[in-house]
Amino acid sequence: MVFFILINMSEHYKVLARRYRPQRFQDVVEQTHAISALENAIKENRLGSAYLFYGPRGVGKTTIARILAKRVNCLNPQGVEPCNECESCKEILNGSSLDVIEIDAASNRRIEDIRDLRENVKFKPIIGKKKVYIIDEVHMLTKESFNALLKTLEEPPEHVLFILATTEINKIPETILSRCQIFTFRKVPIIRLQKYLEEIAKKENIQVEKDALFLIAKKGDGSVRDSLSFFEQIISYCDGNITADKVRELTDSFSIDIMIQITHNLLNNSSPDELLKPIVDIFNDGGDLERFIWEYLEFLRICILIHKGIKDKDLLGLIGEDIEKISNLVQNIPFEKLFTIFDEIYQLKSRSYFLRIKNTYEARILIEVSLLKIHDKLHKPSLDEIIHDLNQLSKLFEGKDITEENLFKHTNTENPIQNELKKNLIENTNIKTKSEVEKEITENTNQENSEKNNTKNEFLNLLNKAKSENKQTFIQKEFNLEDEIQSKFLGTYITDENKIPKLPNN
Ligand SMILES: [Zn+2]
């Protein structure tokens, strides 16, 4: 079955790619910057002798090189375009032209290959005006080959035009770059690719949902060739009716709904079972949890962008329905909470990389523990909330902000003997008599007083620090204020008798 689909796909691909390869400048998708520069040079008859086309794969570098080669050799040019019908154009179209030579530098990178080229450039073109050398993946040439090529570029014969194409300009020597006119090619925006696929679907009479085309274009990642190739796979797979759901099935993407569920569980008071269930489900269905980490990170990026008010489909890479779902999820969530989740998942991603996790089970362990940790973190009171509570606490004492004086006055009025006895009873262990306690208290009084003073000072330092220091720096130090306060303040000074009443939320 799989074998059949593969064969079917490749046949479709050849057919579509051949049928829709642009043969004129005006048919090329995007790259208007490079095209208009070339068109102007043609109009004003000032074409250079060497061009370098630089940009990602599948965006039209070789296509434009071929159109240019046809135009300079066309016997009957139509303005800036080649006629595509004369002898020269036809030979170039069917690949039999002796005037246009295409070299794949990935497989002809040796010095001998370039020496051959240097020998051949001497010969004049046979039909057209120029001998055109299109060298694809030119960054793959060896150092010696670059040196040999440079000699030709330095003194090119009148009848030669070089068009070099590369995806990695940083690997090309400066000496070569300085001899070329450099054109940068860009990825094609998703919306533009979608429109292009829509035109093809119409011409081919294929029924396809708009959202499906958007997802196909997204998968193409800015490349016309890749989008087209993926479109053909989908055509074979769907057999007539192409829907967004079927495209998702084939891209093997995790559904937005699962991501939304996980985020919803994190933000709400979910049980650990609820929290982990989606991950266990993915695992049991044989899903790739390593890839899930990456996709979830991408999803969180989108949540943050939508939270910041961005709605551009192209930028978000999402169909309208999904944007709406995510808007509903994030609309009432504080930004910091989203950022906390993003930050933790980003760390998870880095950890999974450094740990070199080998399988989806290892990924599952990391994800589960991370989700529990994030949930815990999101539902602990924030520093703001703690300071707010402390101020509420101080109001219960004096109606003022907390000061040493008004905070500790109350604890000084405690009867330590009574408290200790009470504590004994509550803990129900090793119950002591009143005289035993009195003796112990007296012995410990001096030491305890000094301990109390230390603790008191420490607490006040903490509080001042929390109030004055920049909150971000404070958190970065991973200082757990809440625990500090509980152990140093509440644990020491608040007894059962003067227990703080539960603070109102506001
Ligand atoms: Zn022609």
C-alpha cells in the first residue's frame, strides 16, 4: 500500500512540477526584487557577466537562472521575456542546448571539472548570443576549484554569462563574491503559497478546502517546490476530496485541541491524572513525544503572540478556526503564566537535547515531571501575592504596613510556658509536666531570645528585599520567599493561640 502511494506520488510530482515550472519572469511566484532588477538590466542592455543567486531551497533560483538563460539567447524575445518558441528557447527547454550548461557543484566539485569548464568557455555559443553556465550549489566547490573558477571570473570572455546559485553564501570566498552581482531570494509567505496552490487546484480541477491549502503551504516552509511536492502527496492520499483534517493526518501533526487541553489543565486546578492523561494517550497511540515537545513549544509561541494581540495568519501559521480557539484559551490568562509555561518547556527541550534522549519513553518521563512541576509553580502564590498578603496581615495588626514594632509586639505578649505546653499536647509526644517546661524555657530563654532576634532581622531583611528589589532579579535568584517566610516567620512566631485568621482575597 505504502509502496503504491510512493510510486503514485512521484509520478504525480513529475507531472505537476513539469507542467507548472515558470517559463517567463512574470510566472514566477514572488522574488519580485530580483526579477525587476534583472528585467531592468535586460531593458537597458547592461547585463553583468556573473550573478550569484542566494536564498533558501525551492524558492526559484534555478528557475529564474533558466529563464534568464533563455532570454539572453532567445532569437525572438518578447520584451523582457523569452519567446519559448524559437529554436534556442526550445533546445533550452528540453535540455539539449549546447549554449546553456548546468553544473551541479555538489557532484562536480573537483578541480578537474572546473579546468574543463575553463577550457570550454573559450568556445563561442552555437545558436544564441551567450554561453550560459548555471552552477548550482556552488558553495560545494573545493578551495582549488574556487581558485580556478576565480581566474575565469576575473577575465570572462565577452560571450559568457555565469549564474551561480547557493543556499550558503558564507561558504563562498570573498574573492568570488566580489566578482558577482548578488541577488537575495526570500522564502515565499504562506498566504502567497496558498494562493498559488489555489490557482493550480483550480486549473487541475481539484476540490480542496481553503484551510487544507493553508496547511499544505505551511508545510512547504516558504518553498514553492516543497509545497508543490507535498500538494501532490496529498492529492494521491486524499483521492478527490482534500480536507484540512486529512492534511493534518498526513503531516502527522499533533492536533491543536490536545495542546489546548494540556495548557488548560496547567492553568486550572486539575488533578495530576487529568494533567498527564493527554501525554499518556499520545504515548499509547505510538505518537512521537520528542517531536511533541517541539510542537508544543511552537504552540506556546503562538499563544504568546495571540495574547499580545497578533492575529496575522501568515505570522502565526494557523488557520482562522484555530486562532479563535487559542484566543479563547488565553484571553483571561496573565501573560506571566504563559511565559512561565513557555520557559519551562523551553528548558525541557534543552534538557532533552543534552540528555540525548533516545526514545519516546524517555521523553514521556521528562514531559510528565515537567508538567507536574509547571502546574505546581503556576498555582503557588506569586511574590506579588505574598507581599499583598503580608500587607493585609499588617493591617490586621495596626492598619499600617508591617514594621518591626507593630509586627512583633503581639508575639512579645505571648505566654511561652502556656504555648509550649499546648504544643506538647497538640503534638501528643513526650508530654512534659509544667515544671519541666518551666525549667527548659528558663534555660533556653537567652539563646532563644537571640535566635528570635536573628530570625526577626532576617525576616525584615527579606521583606525589605522583596519590596525594594526588582521583582525579576529576585525571581531569577530562585529565592523561594514563601518557604523562607513560612519557616522563619510563621513557624517561629505564630502559635495556635494567636493563629492568623484566613486573609480575605482582596
Ligand atoms: Zn525564444
